[in-house]
Amino acid sequence: MSIKKWFPTEEACELLGLGRTNLMMLKESDLVAGIHYVFVTGKRRGTIGWDVAAIQEWQIKRSQEIVNRSKQIANDVETYSKMGV
């Protein structure tokens, strides 16, 4: 049994909980060709295939980074206030 790796844009959007515009913006800024997506036809204007599992992993890592950054900022503020006492 073969496991589907590359999903068409509409299906990827549904599985990822993203709109098409957001997915395309991520493609231009954060996602990596050959890892998160491919040009299925081998041509730049061709159909894009999305690796939903790889993008979900990216979503998890980014979420963790955001939370950790927020916690670090809160810790820095707390440390700073203690220094002023």
C-alpha cells in the first residue's frame, strides 16, 4: 500500500486548517521547496504538491518557538523587575 505524500493545494489547505492565501504566503517566506512542497510537473508554473506531514511538523515547531519566546520575554521582564528592587 502506497502512502500519499504530495497533496493538491485545496486538500492541503483543508488538512492544515489554512486558507490558500496563507499557504501561498508561507511558501514564499517559510516553507522549503523539496521538503514542504514540490512542483509536481517539474515546472515553476506547474501544479504544486504539498507534504502535509512536513508542514504539520513545521507548524508544531513554530508554535513551540512562539510559546518559548513568549515565556522567555516574561522571564526577562520578571528578572529585570527583581534587579530594580
